Amino acid sequence: MGDIRPGPPQLRPGRALAHTTGASGFGSPHRSDGHAPQTPRGARRSGPFGRPGTTPPVPGRPTSFFLLLLGLPALLFALITWQVMADGPLLRLDERVSRALRHPDRASELLADLGDIQVAVPILAVVLGYVALRARRTGTDRWWLPATAAAVLMALVPALIVPLKELTARHGTPVMPPGPGYFPSGHTATAAVAYGSATLLLLPWLRTAWARRTLVALCGLAVLGVSFGLVRRGYHWPLDVVASWFLCAVLLGSLWLFLNRRPRSSPSAAHS
């Protein structure tokens, strides 16, 4: 009873006061030891294109994650290339899968045509021009660099594919004219890099998550459609196509890392 005092309760200095006002007296609810919060909202660095967050490497994604992003597809591409050059057992499975899937028809031919340079590259060129123009209008620093990087990556495709075709000298399927030069698939690589680069450049300019998911899905469907058309039409063995997937994963992964490590102004300024 002797501890009961009339009047409202009074705050006592100590832990309770520290949790309500902070040691500095500014009402921070996060820390009671006087230190600044570990991730204050105002101190967060902007991520790619000014979005909240950090650019790679980010917490929870160590450098090994990004090495895996590029290293695993490169290793798988090297494994398939070795099997092709050594006429390994993987080619027997490849031939069986090809026989099961091969059925030349008009639909498969049209799908394969989506990987033509005359189709894929003009689509990429339109996206490059659009993104460069938008970035310039919004005052983005080095507005020309993302489009230039994607254009250079597209130019690397024949520079890589042609020597690999000559090195491996793989012959085509029974429905193709005799002769080497079918591994890896140039149509698959053209489609993957053109549509993939266009997607990476457009994603930051889309306002909603639904639009971004739709774009990624359309890109994936286009590449898968080209791949299926090439195998079903008999233009390529399945491994020709799969090897191009892994090679392009390395190329597009490198472009993604490059674009996300660049500090840029926010394109959302264009929407405000």
C-alpha cells in the first residue's frame, strides 16, 4: 500500500522510456540503445531505375548466387558441346527424342520463323529506339547505354554461333540437306537474345507487376514456340536448341547484371 501514489502514473527513466522515445528523444520505436536503425527508410539506396532497394549483390543473395546464374548454364552448355563433339551417349537420346517429336507441318514452320533475323531483330530495334527515347526524355543518365548494350549483345550472337557451328560440325536431321553446321541453333539464339533483351529493357518502364509478368510470359512463350517449331519441323536436333538456351542464359544473365549495376534515374518520373 505504501507504493500507491495519487495522480497519473509517471514515466520513469530507463528501458520503458527508451522504448517509447528512444535514447535520442526523437520517438524512434526501433532502437533503445541510441543507435540509428539498421535500415532506415530514408537511408535506403535506390535500386535499378530508382526503385527502393539495393543493386546486386543484395542481402540474401551473395556473390555465389550471381556466379551460379552464369556458371551453371555455361557448364551445361560445355557439357552438351563435349557430347556432340565426342559423339557421346547423350546424342543417342537426342536422336530418339527427335524421332518422337519430328512432324513437319505448316504450324511448326511458322513458329520456327519467329527466330528469323528478319523477324526478331526488327522487333528488338523498335524496343531499343523506344527505350532510348523514353530514357532521354526523362533525363536518365547515359540514356543511350542500355540500348547500346542490348544491340552489342545481339551482334555477339552470330560472332559466337558461327565459329561454334564450324567447330562442332554437327550434321542435321534426316529431313535436312546433308552437311554440317547445325549446332548450336542460330534461330533459337536469335529469338532468345532478341526477345529476352527487349524484355529486360522494357520491364523497368512498366507500371504494374501484372504487366511485367505478362511481358516475361510472352517472351518465354515466343522462345519456346521457336524452339518447338525448330524441333518439330526437323530443322534442328533437340540438343541444338537446348544448347542455345544455356548459351543465351549466360548472355542475357550478363546483360541483366550490367543493367542492374548501373545507377540510373527513375523512369517513374515520366509517369508523375
